[in-house]
Amino acid sequence: MKIKLLSTIIASLVIAGCGSDNDNSVTTPKTKTYTLQAFDGAIKGIEGTFNCANGETGKITKTNGYGKSDVSNNTLTTEPETCTVEFTQTSGAIDMSNSKDMSNVSYSIPKGLMAAGKPAAATPISSLIAKYMKDNQIAEFDNSTASEVFSLLEIDTNNLNIIEFLQSPKAALEKLATAAPDTHKDLLAKTFVLSDVLTSQKGKTSTIKDMAIATKKITEALISAHPNFPKSSSNGQLINDSFVSDLESSFEIIADPEQQLPDTLKDKVTNPSTGKERDPETGEPVTGGTGGGTGGGDGSSGGGTGN
């Protein structure tokens, strides 16, 4: 009886020992996640795709109230500089900084702009840079290309970190608002207008130079009529009008530096529609003020780059 009991104890110890020393479990590597943002004010509800040099492609699900979408892909996370991003027209997309309908916009990030461990944002200006690169057969983004586009738009970069603005626009705008308020206002307005210029000329052969001229002319009129842009002089609310239809019908006139803006566009610039900033968590209009803050948490500083 004692021998049988001893044998049972020894067998139990052997089994227990095998269980602790022989771990054959396999751990599946986790797919890394990269966060992308659609920003002109934070754009909620826009989706898109990414495409990497090694042939990997994937979908970007609809952005949240902060304009962000998390993408699970190791190449995009570890080698984002080899990838491009395209946010495309999505029904229901909205600018959280001013409640503007954004269902007709498309924003892109060119190859070479994103960097591992850094934020990434698709904006009207990053989209214009992508077009500049395509038109000039430039394979990869570099600082000189970005500087050329900012120069064409006549944006003062003395107090602006261009790369920071392209990758993390909210942070860059907040710094600029303190360091150079007039430049901050100019950048907000030009981003606002450029979005409509890009939308109106999608699929057309308009040159970068003409698009820059159109952007600057409308911006000048907009700031002249509304010195506290992005707020309207008429009611103090956030401007959220669209100039797409005017640009589609009269682009050649608007892009001609020798001609005045069409009267219909002048009227719209003087008396634009307005809207309210939206809460990034609830999606509801923010009450108790006229906006002009951070536009949806990670949206626009100034509450008005939305377009």
C-alpha cells in the first residue's frame, strides 16, 4: 500500500514537472498599429486607403471625432516613409471645427512625408504637395519640395516648423497662434480655401501655380471681409461656406491675377454661411460660445481650417 502511494506521488511530481518545464505554447506576433489623421479641422467620418512600396495596401476605416483612424499594418507602422495615403470622398464626413459638410473632399499624404514614431496627417497642403510631386515627377517628399509649395502659397514660415505642421498640424498651429497671430490667421484661411480649390479642380489639368493664385486671391478677400477669421464679422460664428461651385464655374477668372473675383463669389465671401464647433466625443455642437478653439479636440487651432 505504501509502495502504491509512493508511486502515485512520484508520477504526480513528474507530470507537474513536465508541465512547468516544457512550455510549447506559440505566441502570435501582434500587428502594429499606426494612427492617421484627416485634418482641415478634424474631419470625422472620412475613410481611405494606403499603399506601400512593397505592394501592401489596405483600408483606412472612417475617422473618429478627432479626425483619426487606427490602421493595423506592420509596414505602415515601421516603414511609413515607403507608403502613401489617400482619404477619399465619403458620404457624411464633417469638419468638427465648424460643422461643414466634407463629403466631397479628398486628401493625400505623399511618399516620404510620414515617419516611424511620428504623427501623420492628410491636409489640403499635403495634398497640394502630392500634386506638385506628381506634376514634377518627384518620387519622394523632401523639405525643399515642401518649402516650394509654401512659397507658392506665400505662407510665411519664419515662425512655422513646416514638417511639424504637415505631420501634426494642431500642435504647429497652436504654437503659431502665439508666435505670429497674423501668420496663423493667414495659414488658417489659405488652408480653408485651398481645400475647395483642390476639390473643384480634381480630375482637371489645372497647374499648381494657378491653384496657388486662386487660393491667395480668395484668402485676401476673405480676411479683408472678416479680420477675425475664422469668425464671421456679421455674427461672430465660425465660417463654413463652400466656394467649390464658384471655382468650378469661374476658375480661369479666379486664377487670373489681373482679374477681379466674380461678383457671386464676392457676395459669398462677404456673407458666408457659418456653423458651430462639434464635440469630438458626442458629435454634438459645442454650446456656450462661438468657437474659435481647437476645433474638435485634435482639429484646427482657431476652429476654422475646416472646409
